[in-house]
Amino acid sequence: MAEMMFWEAVRRAHDEEMARDPMVICMGEDIGVAGGTYKATRGLFDKYGPERVIDTPISENSFSGLAIGAAFCGVRPIVEIMSVNFAWLATDQIINTAAKVRYMSGGQLEAPVVFRSPGGTAHQLGAQHSARMEKVFMGIAGLRVVTPSNPKQAYGLLKSAVRCNDPVFINEHELMYNMKGEVPDEEFFHPLEGSEVARPGRDITLFGYNISVHWCLQAADILSKQHGIEAEVVDLYSLNPLDRAGIAASVSKTHRALIAEEAEAPVGVGSEVMAIINEECFFELDAPPVRVSAVNVPIPYNHTLEKAAIPNAKDVVAAVLKMFGK
Amino acid sequence: MIAAEKKRLLRKMLFARRFEERCYEAYVERKIGGFLHLYPGQEACAIGVMAAARPGHDYVITGYRDHVHAIECGSDPKEVMAELYGKETGSSKGRGGSMHIFDAKHRFMGGYALVGGPFPLAAGMAKGIKMRGGDEIAICFLGDAANNQGTFHETMNMASVWQLPVLFVCENNLYGIGTAIERSTAELDQYKRVCGYNMAAACTDGQDIEQVIQAATTAVDHVRSGKGPYFLELKTYRYRGHSMSDAGSYRTKEEQELWAKRDPINLLRDRLIEEKEMTLADFEALDKELMAEIENEIIPFAENSPEPKVEDLEKYVLAEHCPYAKGEAH
Ligand SMILES: Cc1ncc(C[n+]2csc(CCOP(=O)(O)OP(=O)(O)O)c2C)c(N)n1
Ligand SMILES: [Mg+2]
């Protein structure tokens, strides 16, 4: 088990898959000669050459479509969209083509393309560079959506995504590329579906994904040490499909639920998880579930306003205490 | 071109015409639902280009006006008709409909409904071909109005930068639904619009199939021999409305009559008659034969085929079995 940074884990998955299969390629803006904005493809251009490590023009929708067409002919593309804010431009090809082509062709064609992109609010990047787009993609039939919260998941999910015959959108986070974590030395494939108990507990379930898993873990620590509340933290690394059984199992054990999400509340992961709780285990609940979400505004530039818009571990703690009447 | 080849092409064009007209009737009878975009008037385009290409070997992609393109790749017209009827035996098992004919085994890679969507898909297929090292080419058929999408410009640029083996065929029928080209598009000659992308391009009469084949042969040879992408504009005209809901009020009678005089089927027929390779009676007999085939074989196949099962509604959303989804892969 070696400790590595998130970006190194993503890079390693690229490298292994490209070394194994000559039809695996990666493409995106500045991923080749420059090595990627977040270093996720560093060194691959020199190793695999310009036909397989492709610096694209700034044409998000069309290079996504190009990857899909290449996949029709046996290529396994990993597309990096420099920032999810630019993925809005590629929604046509990702949603209208990649997600639907298997279905509308009656199973004849498939689009095994990995789209990976950093989202989230970083440091004062303003409204057009702070989008959280997972909620847009997670409701699309035919498109898998996963979102790693640590280097191990980043590595294992990308490995599985490359081999999976469905299109997969991997939602990464701009602030997490330098996060360190253990990644097994031997090759492994993280399941694309399911959820993971990141910390067991008995009193409440804190659901998080991607960066909000870390708020939940910090909050659970504070709740345990300072308030005697043992929170279970469930990492929803798969957003499409969501792990209905895993969600129900944890809530049936703790009887309380909170969903922490960096995105705005409307039509999001939180609302979807709440609906699943209602459908699967409503009578297990001791209290109404709660969401901790971003304020529904275009993200402001100003540092103080930006911080006020995005939740954190303290907000999770406060919401839990309120639920417990403390 | 030898007479036998001309007759073969005439037969194909006439078949396409009658097939599409029969679709019209089936739509009026409510056997076909959804949007239905028909091809009469433009037959020489797909049939001419595919005569210059290698059907079933080259990868072909197009928009929603796709029945004839699929058939020219080798699709069974019975399956195309069954698709329009929404049947399980249809090209796309009834899941696609008129705008989404697919036939992967004949390398007809689909009809797509979003205007401009197929441009990058075609370039991507060309990338795949290039990586595999085959001698196939990708051919993308789209309309004139599609060239006003960003995907047109983005894709021309990428196809040229990466020298991809892709042929773009622009069937310029002078309209995008009801908007005449001069009202939407600053440059009327579509082949001139790729000059900013350093790409070979040409334009020819899309009503004269011999000219189409000649131009397409040059284009196909260019692409297949590794000289990079090519853009071929064919000036053509569709006779019917854009789709079935279109009354066509935006076009003058004079304009329509003018184009009717240059009907691709009549042009070739008259040439064959002039060359004494065919009589009008031969032509009429051929027409009857084709109509009988459609009526006696194609329509009954579509009519009598089973509907897809409701139990299968969620089939084809994702790969049937993915070992990487549930942690079975090690
Ligand atoms: C992205 C998108 N915008 C609008 C439409 C509606 N629409 C369908 S066909 C069409 C006109 C396209 O004209 P052209 O590309 O010239 O092809 P033609 O129908 O003439 O063959 C329009 C606007 C659509 N299907 N997709
Ligand atoms: Mg047109």
C-alpha cells in the first residue's frame, strides 16, 4: 500500500490502462504536452505519443462527440473536460448521444467513453468556474456517474470506468487533487455501483459524496468527541445508480439521516436520497431527514460570500445537533 | 458508365422514391408515428455517393432523414419499414423510429435527431479507423442548415488538424425546415465554408447521379488514400415538406416546378431512353415491379411483425452485464 496524491492515482490508472490496451486513449485540453491542468495525465504524452494522448482544441461538445464516434469503432477514450463548467457545452453529446445510443439503436451500438472532470467550488473562481454539475448527469438513463472521495477510489473507479462498456461520467473535485491517501500496490477495480461505509456509527447516518464525505467525517469526529453522538458516514461514490439498498440499510440501523452536498439543494443528490429513504424505509425514521446544501446562488467571487454559500463540517455538526435537540 | 450500372442506379433511386412515398401513406394511415422526414428529390445524393464508396465496409452516419442511407449501406428495407412501424424486427428493435435507424452490421452507424450531432461522431469513427489501420473511411451525410451548428466548425477543424479519413457530404436542399438558406446563412455555397479549415472541398449537381458519382469518387479516393478529410457539397432539393407536419408554404410553385424538371430519376431514365438502353415501357414495368415488392413483401413484413415486449422496456439502457459495476472484477 503506497500513499499517493489524488492526481497521482488518476494518472496511474490512465497509465496502466493505456499500457495494457493500445485502443485506450486520452484527450482533452492541455492534457498532452502540458500534462494536464491537474497533472492527471503528466508524462503520458511522452510515453504514448500524440495519437493516443491528444491535446484537443477548445471544442468541448465536439471532442466529446469525437470520442463517442471513436468508441463506436473500438477505441476506449478517456476524455478530460478541464472543468465541469465547460461540460455544460458537452451535454449535447454526452446526454443526447453517449447515454442514449445503446437504447435507440436497440443495443447495437455502445459508447464506452469515460468523461472525467473536476467540479466544485475552489478558491474564488467566480460563478462560471464553480459549478457542481453532478446533479445534471445523475438523472440521465444510460450514463453512469461516479464521484471519488479519495485517491483509492479515484484510481479504482477510473480503472473500472475504462473497462465498462457504458459511458461513465467521473465527477472529481478541483480542491482534492493534492489530497493524499493509500492506494493498493496491486491493480484493483473499484465497483462502479454501491456505496461505502466510511465510518460506522449507530445514531445517525451522514451521507456524503466526493468532498462532502470529508465534511461528514470531520463532523462525525466532532460529534463523537464533543457530543457523544456516533454518526455513521456513508460515501455515495456512485450517483447513478444510487445505492438504494445501502442507503436503506444504514438508515434502518441509525434511524436518522443527513445528506451533505456541495451543490445547491434543488433537484440534487440530497433530494434524491431523501426520496429513496421515503420509498425504502420511511417507518425506520425517528426524525425527518435533513439536507446540508449550498445556498442557491451563482457562486460569488468575494471570499466571505463564497464561504457563506458553501457548507462545511461545522454546518453538518450544527444540523445534527439541531436534529437531536441540542 | 456502362448501361447496366446506370440501370442498377435507376432501380435504386426508383426504389427509394417508392419506398418513401409508401412511408408517407403509412404515416397518413397512422401506422407510422413520430416525425417522418422523407427523401424524394434527393435520391441521387446518398445513392450516388454510396455507389462511389464501399457500402457495408465504410462507416456511414447521418441525421434524421436516414432511411435511404441505411438501405444504401445494405440494410434490409423490410427492417427499415418495420422500424418505422415500431416493431421488434425493426432495424433498432422499435426503440429508435424513423430518425434513429441503426444497422451496425452494415456499418450504418445511425440516424441522429440533433442537427449537427453526427459531425463529431463521424470524425471520431475516422479516428478509430485510423488507429486500427484499416482502409475504411467514415462518411457523414448532413444538410445545409446543419452547417450553422458549432459542431460543424469544431469538427472541420479537428478532422483537418488530425487528418482524419472522413468524408463530409452536405446535401444542400436550400432549406432548413422552412427557412431558406439565404435567410439563415451568410455563404450560400457550403463547400466554401470549409476554406477556413484547410480542407479539400468541392461542389456538384446533386440531381445528376453521374456527376455525383464522379465527384464522390474523387472525394472517396482522396480520403481513402490518406490525404485527409474532404467536404463535398451536393446541390439538391426535397419535394415534400421537411417532415410530415410541414405544409411547405414557404416555397413558391415556380421554384418547385423548376426543380421537378431536374428530377434525378427522370434525368437518368431519359438518358437511358436516349441511349436506347431502355424504353418508357421498361421503366414503367420496373416501377410496377418495385411497387409490388414494397406492397407484397415489405409492408406485410412490417405489419405482421411483433411489437416489442413491455417487459423489455428497460433493456438496452446499460450493458447487460458489467463485471466492473458490482465488484466482480479483480
Ligand atoms: C439541435 C437541433 N436544433 C433544431 C432542430 C429542429 N430541426 C430539425 S431538422 C431542422 C433543419 C435542418 O436542416 P438541414 O440541416 O438543412 O437538413 P434537411 O432537413 O434540409 O435535410 C431543424 C431546425 C433539431 N432537430 N436539432
Ligand atoms: Mg436543408
